[in-house]
Amino acid sequence: MLQKLLNVTGKPERIGLGIMSGTSVDGVDVAIISVKGSGEELSYQQLAFDTVDIPQALRREIFKQFSPAESSVDKLCSLNFELGELFSTAARSVVEKAGLSLKDIDFIGSHGQTIYHIPVNQRDAGLVKSTMQIGEASVLAEKFQCPVISDFRVRDMAAGGEGAPLVPYVDYLLFRSETEYIALQNIGGIGNVTYLSKGGSASDVIAFDTGPGNMIMDEAVRILTHGKFLFDKNGELAARGKVNEEFLNELMAHPYFTLPVPKSTGRELFGATFTRKLVDRMLEKGLSSADILATVTMFTATTIVDQLGRFLPGGGRVDTLVVSGGGAYNATLLGYLKVLGSFAVKTQEDLGFSSDSKEAVAFALLANETLFGVPNNVPSATGAAKQVVLGKLTI
């Protein structure tokens, strides 16, 4: 087994596969990359990317596990292996579409599906800081017969961090600049930002969750269309509405936005329960569906600009905001950011990268670092006491 690991790390160029299933649970993202080196000498090329849909029945079961009232240990146990099989099937599909074979894959980095995330101790509820991602790595290792790195968040938490965000390490390697102050804003289910100061080092990186990304927007669409649509394509529905300032101001008063950084959040604060109550109240006040969507879309944009100004140096000095994730395809959301911010707004595509594949690529690169024993968390982002090597290795 050790020889298998040495065979991988001894190659001057390796083919890695990254797997990501985010908080929206809408699909399994699979990226294939070729990578050379590690640390600040790392370079990579994306070979393939695709998103494989998650069957709706399975998606519903996963969502049940997000709720302590609906989850069950037997189903959670089963889902761990069901998702391992789904990840394997999705990965195999992308490998074959790329004209590769399973034997070509040298290693896999799998984030897994987050089920629950407790970033800080909740002693009043008898809960300690912890996190759970499922999607059994042993299934992937057995199918592909290569090293699999998984469960990236727990080592950072063991070192005193919140286990999130983890992508900032990769952001620093790929996007650092000697001439610009850059903020990399991912808008998935949750929004998170990585701030790279001009000419800064890895220890200067600031990163944290800005708040809800697409999560509230997507859930509101699902509620308002009775499940006919799962998201607001290109922000077209929100574009027809008018922002309700009263509700927007109320939403911005949420205590999360004044918490100090580093910080992270998830469905536990801004998920289905939060959104259902909000939408019900908005409907009672006579807001149209379009007005509701315009308001929650503006809410996401406002949280981003507010958090940059509140927690970044120099009152939020940013030259360029680079948006990735599903939110990069929401023209209404990008329009709101351009109106609210005093910076250039670009997408990953503007820089020659892919908004869709960013996180899957990131976990492939994080896995590469783990294989070489390179510390790959950013303590200034997660709050960890020190740099550690992330992930569990399954051979």
C-alpha cells in the first residue's frame, strides 16, 4: 500500500480527480486535472469537468438528514454508502467522457456531502464544534484502486478551527497578485470570500463565509413555484420584481453579520426553515413572487458588500471582485453587486477559469497537497491554531 502511494507522489505529473457536492445538493461536480509540483511551485491544467445530477428521490432523502427532526441514524448510515456509490458512478462517467480509463486516475480528492456543521461549541444544547460529511471514501478507493483523500474539514477543527472555508489555500496559490487587491467571492449555497492583499503572503489571507449565497433564493423559488423550478435561472424572475427595503433591512439585522471573523455558516442558520418563515411573512404582507425574489437576491448581494466593507482592511479595499459558483450565472445578482460595490466585478470565466468547476478543482488540488504532506489550511481563514495537513487517506 505504501508503494502505491510512493508511485503516485514519484510522478512528475499526476492526474487527479476532484469531487464536490455542495449545500444546494443539485449535482455532483467532477473535475479531472493534470498537476505538477506542490506548494507555491504547483501548476495544473483542467482536463475535464461535468456535473452529474443527483436523483430527486435521493436528494429528498439527503435534505431530510439536514433536519434533526427528520434525520435517522439508519438512513444516515445507508446514505454514506449510497453517496459513495453515486460519487463513483459520477466520476466514472466523467472519466469515460474524457477518453480516459480508471487506471489513468492517480488520486481522488472528495469533499463529500455536508450533513451538519457546528462551527462553534453550543454548550447550552450539549453540542461541541464538529462537522459531518458523508460519501464513503472506501467505495471510491475500491472502484478506482487509487489513493482517496476525504473528510478535509475535521483536522482543521481538531486544530481549533471552524473547518471552513478551505478553498482559500488554493485561491492563494492560483490568484495572488503583486498589483491588485483581489476578493474571490464564491456564491454557492453559502457565500464565502477569500481576500488576497496586493503582494501578500499566505499568512495575510483573510477568508470567511459572508452569509447566504443561493440558498435562500433557491428555496424561495422552490416554495413559490411549488417545486416546478429549483432556482431562478439567470435571475430572470427577480429581475421582474422590486426590492422591499423593510424586509431587506430586517434581514441585514441578523446577528451573523456582526460576528467577528473568521466565521462560517450553513443551512443551520439560513436553510429551509428560515426561508419558509420568511416567504410566508412576505406573502402575508402582500409581496408578489417577483418582489420576494428581488428582495432575497438583493439580500445576498448586500451581505457580500457589507461583509467586505466591515471586515477587510482599509474599509474593504478591493480592486476586483471575482465571482464563482452558481451565483456567477445570475445576471440580476451580478447587477446588484455592480451597483452596490466600488470595485470591478468579474467572473471566473473572465479570467479563463470555470465558475462551475472551481470547487471540484480545488479539492483535487488540496488532495495533491495532502499526498505530499504540505499543510493546506489557512489558519487566518479558519481560526485554527496552526497549519495542518487536511484530510483522511484511504488507499
